[in-house]
Amino acid sequence: PYTGPGAEEIMRKRREFLSPSMFCFYKKPVNVVHGKMQYLFDDNGRRYLDAFGGIATVNCGHCHPDVVRAIVDQTKSLQHSTILYLNHAIADFAEALASKLPGDLKVVFFTNSGTEANELAMMMARLYTGCHDIISLRNAYHGNAAGTMAATAQCNWKFNVVQSGVHHALNPDPYRGLFGADGEKYAHDIQDLIHFGTSGHVAAFISEAIQGVGGIVELAPGYLPAVYNSIREAGGLCIADEVQSGFARVGSHFWGFEAHGVIPDIVTMAKGIGNGIPLGAVVTTPEVAEVLTRRCYFNTFGGNPVCTAAGHAVLKVIEKENLQENAHIVGSYLKKRLSDLKSKHEIIGDVRGRGLMLGVELVTDRQLKTPAKVEILQVMDQMKEMGVLVGKGGFYGNVFRITPPLCFTKEDADFLVDVMDYAMTKL
Ligand code: PMP
């Protein structure tokens, strides 16, 4: 049994010694002390179904024994920086990771986070093209450093940073967007931005396949192929941010962009890559990768032996346990059950997503799509009381984000939906 400090003591220390910017989802925060696969346990030994492990994207499940073993074994033999000496862990994982990517995408740069990966990807695109302009989508989230904060396109994540050469295009959002699910219509906006906002040449276009922080918005079909064409005609590179949608989460494919039938020039990843261990990566072609030989490029812990050993173990678990197929089967089942709830609860405006990356948008008026910002907190709190943890996001904070570990079962899906159903009935 747990004998450490309780929630109140942790909250006191947090208030006194940690940044006031830290926030908690719940009125009464959960003190999680232990995790096992799709479950979390609090200080009283109470079990919660974790339907938001996706925030750290523990795709294999919490404390998966194979991943833990890889980390422990590597820690016992060596942990170091990645420069100066050789070590097999980084090379083995790079080779395995490259085998999961299509086309000529086979050169890997490791980082410690998604932010770093996107910063590096944008810098490489700028170096490669000699252009500065980058286009990202409204409602996107790409990180919290200067360049990525500029590419992020929601005011609540932007501080007053100097934002140069970044353009935000219309979001091809099938639910709230101007053109519904007609991807090609939104793609004209990219063409306009290139014609009227740049010199006609751009460095890159960066986007998620399914916006995570933005509230599980799956880009309208037909959008990415059209945009990739326009960007390439303008000399730019296409960057796929797979930080949330990568590593089998979308079920139908290993990477989110594959569902759109495109092949990017640069792919960035983090979260799920290490099952909770800080790790990120940029994968690109040998031709683009060459730009980083022009100066010294160095990252102390990017690709260190312990994190890359974890990453390699993750790939093996995904394969061994058929997690992609499971994400597809259980995710489709869960989406169907959530969609069925729509006929019962007027508050559900939209159910969307793919695999085990699902969103439920709550509105107080289906016609006006008025965000149900208060109601969602009530439902979320009630669900927590009944032992189910879900996430929340979207610009208005009114979308449930359901991104559980990929070992989620149909029984877990049923439990989640029944609990959500009950909590909504209680509203
Ligand atoms: N890209 C996407 C799509 C993300 O969701 C996030 C994190 N929420 C990031 C980049 C940044 O990753 P990190 O927090 O690891 O820097």
C-alpha cells in the first residue's frame, strides 16, 4: 500500500514551489501513484480506467513490462549523451523506426520532446529551401518554443512572441469549418496564402492529421493531397506532425498521414514513441537531412541509450500485441457506441476521430454549436467519480478527448460509454 504524501500535501507543495501555470482537470485532483496497462491507481488503491493516457501517449499501456525491462536493463549497463562514442541502442532503434516509414524517409534525428522535433523540422525546411515562410493550420498545436508557438494557432497557447513568416490557413474542420467536409475547397486557401502572403516560395507546410489539442479534428478528406501539391509547387516541404496520431493510434494505419494517402518530406513524432519516456524524433530523407552537416548540430540527451532502448521496445510491443489492429477494432466499436449516444443526449454535437483517437464535442445548441464549456466539466468530474478518466480539449474546451492506451478492450469501451451516458443523464 502507498504510504507517501496525500493529495492535500502535494497540492500545498505545488502551490508554494511549482509554477502557478500548472493546472489540474478536476475539482478534486486524483493523486495517481501506480499504473498498469490501461489502469491508474490512486493513493487509496482505487482503480481508474485511463482513457487519456494519450496525453503522454502510453500506447503500450502503463508500465508495460517489456518497456520497463528495456529501460532498467539499459540503465544498468549505460546511460550517456549521444555524441562522442558509439552505442548500439540509438542505431538499432533508428533502423527499426525507419522501417516503419514509407518512401525515402529513413534518416532519424532524436530529440527529447515534440516541441524540439518540430523546431528542428522547421529549421531544416528553412535551410533546405532557403525560404522563411511556413504555413500551419488554424487550431493547430505544435509546441511551446518560439518557432513552434508561432506555428501553433490558438491564442490561448501563444504568448506575445515575435511571429515572423508564419501564416495560418483555414482549418479543414468538417464540423465547424466553412466548407464542411470538402477538403479541396479549404485547400484553395493555401494557394491564396502562397500567392498573396509570400514571395511565391515557401519553406514548409506543417500539420497534424488529426488535431489533438485542437479537439480531435480530423482534416477533411482530399485536403492534404491538394495542399501537398501546392506546397511542393511553391518549393516547400511538407511536414507531418505525428506527435499524437502516430504509433498505431489511428488503427487503420501506423501513421495518421497515411490515412490521407500522402507521403510527407519530414515526419515529427514524440509522446507514443517512448510509452511515456521523454523522447522525440524527426525522420526525413537523406537529401533533406544533409542540411544539418553545414554547422554543428547537437542535442545532449536526444537519442540517449535509455530512451532509445525504450523506443525500440515500444515498436516490438506494438507488433507483438497487434496494437494497431486492436486500436482499429476497439476504436471503431467505441466510436459506434459513442455515436449511438448522440440520439439520446442532445448535448452531443459531434463524435469523430479514428482508431483510439476519438473526440466527443459537447454543445448546448446543436444548430448554433454553442460550446458546452460548463457542462463538460460536470460530466468529466462525474465520470472521474465513477472511475473513468477522459481528457478535454478544443479551442473552447468543450471536446472530450479519448486517447487511451492501445490495449483498451471492448469491455473498457462499454464501461466508458455507460459511465458517460449516466453522467450526461445526470446533467
Ligand atoms: N505536436 C503535437 C501535435 C502535440 O500534441 C504536442 C503536445 N501536446 C506537441 C507537438 C509538443 O510536444 P511536447 O509537449 O512533447 O513538446
